[in-house]
Amino acid sequence: MPTILADNADHAAQLAKLLLDEADDPADVKTVTSGSTIAFDVPDSLAEAITKLAEPKKAPAKKAAPKAPAKTEG
């Protein structure tokens, strides 16, 4: 069961909402307060889902501009 750490109290609140919104069952999100920051124990499937949500979206690859034809002297 992965543990997801919050950076601070504000982040913990945002993270808790996100985890609970994505969880199949709210009981799957367990709060851990034994460390210096708030953390959440979640099932593997929920951790994977959250990781996918957190990954930055990749911008579509830009096509290279066509090269201008070489000038010929004539």
C-alpha cells in the first residue's frame, strides 16, 4: 500500500479531496499522522490513478517548417 506525502497543510487538504474523489471507497484513503507531515496510505490502483492525473500533459509534437528552396543564380 503506497504512502503519498503532502508538502504542507494546504497541500494535504487538496490531496485529500483528490484522493477521495478518485477512490472507489472513501475507506481506501487512510490518513497517516505519525510523521512530520500528513500522509495518506492508499491502494496501488488509486496511487497509479493519481500518478496518471499528476503527469504533465505532453504537447503535440510540432512539425518542422518546410525549408525554402535554395536560390539559384542564373
